[in-house]
Amino acid sequence: MKSNVETSEVAQPYAQALLSIAQSKNLTEAFGEDARSLLNLLNNSEQLRNFIENPFVKAETKKAVVTQVLGGESANPYLRNFLLLLVDKRRIFFLEPILQQYLALLRQLNQTVLAEVTSAVPLSEKQEQAIKEQVIALTSARQVELETKVDRELIGGVIIKVGSQIIDASLRGQLRRLSLRLNS
């Protein structure tokens, strides 16, 4: 099993190299979209994740699948070559942390903060926009990227996490705070 320290030490230089390639070709946002799509695919396909992480699958087979997943020959050649290099260097099983680190570097470059929002029900576009405005006011960032999750146990409201700061505006959180005050 990969440790977090080992993963971080391997992912960081590869993510920085990918950002360097993207910047030199003026493709940082395009790579960001591709990275989000690949991460979404990896999160939703356990079979693909297991295939990529399997050390017994031959490199040529992995290369064929990676090329196919990217959309064949029509895919961005720089990103495709980068992923094929990861296969050659036997680092493809670090793909997920590399892509996550790339997105973190891209957010840093664009002065964008990531806000993890957990709500009891799916948020409307208007609600998402209001949350983005609140986070911009709190952090003075240029842009906000939302990562939303639904947790029905919250009963109502939202929990917003930006970096190490957590804003709990959920009904469950309010009930817990009220309970603590009544018990003291």
C-alpha cells in the first residue's frame, strides 16, 4: 500500500512537470479540464482504477487503454505523451494523486481556492453562486472552485470547508451546539 508521504513525494514533481508543459503550450486550463474528467472517471470506475494500479498488466496494454480513455489520437498529444511516460516509468498508479496535485497547483497559479461544500440537498446554481461570493469575501481569492457533496444526515443547511477553515451552517451542527450549551 502506498503511504501518503511516498505518494506526495512522487506526485509533486510529476504534477509540476505537467504544469510546466501546460504553461509552455498555453494549455493550463485545458489540462485542468482533462484532469478533472480523468479524476471523475477514476472515482466512478473501480474497474479502471484497478486496471491502472495492477502491476501485472503489461505496459503496452495500459498504453492502449490510456490512449483509448483519452479519446484516441484526437486527444491532446502532450497530455497523452505525459500519461504514456507515466506508464513507461511505472508511475501510472500515481495518476490520481498527480492529477489532484496538478489541480492544486493550477488553483494556486490562478489564485483560486477550493471550497468543499456538503449540503443536505443538491444546491441550485443560485445557491452555489451565493456560496462562491461568500468564500471570495472570506478569502480574498480571485475565484472559487466548488466541490459539492450531498449528506442527507445534515437535515438542512451546509458545511463549507476552505483550507483548514470550516463553516458549519447545517441544522445538525446547530442542534449539536444547542445541545452542548444546554448540557453545560
